[in-house]
Amino acid sequence: MVKENAKDSIFQKVAEMILRDEWDNEIEKELDEFWGVVEEMKGEGSEMDIDMYIKISNNFLKFMMLEDAVKLYEFMMNVPYKPSEQD
């Protein structure tokens, strides 16, 4: 339980970095950290909630990061909270 809460807080921290209005030169490092946490979540059977998915996905689209948006969509297709087909 403690490990899961720690992981959730790390994920939230990384998600907050990605959800900023402006990105600087550190975005690649932050994206690597984000995808590392996502892969760890996937490996342990953890899930991202649909609200967080929508926020992160919208930010990827806002900054024309289509590969990351598709990768996130594919991740979400393997959890119970599937995104809508229009995503």
C-alpha cells in the first residue's frame, strides 16, 4: 500500500510537469521520466484514471506531440477505463 501511494505521487508529480502551459528544454527528460513511470505502472498492473489520461492527452495534442498521444492512447486501451473512439 505504501509503495503504491509513493508510485501514485511520483506519477502525479511527473504528470504535473507534463501538464504545464509552457515547456522548456527539460521536456525530454520529463517525458522520459513520465514514460518510465507509465511502463512501470503497466508492468505492475496499475492504471491511470481517465481524467488524467484526458488532461495529458490534450496537452500532447496541444503541443503537436502526436507520437506521445498515440502511445498514451495505446496504453489506455489495455485498462478498464478505455478512451472514447474519438480520442
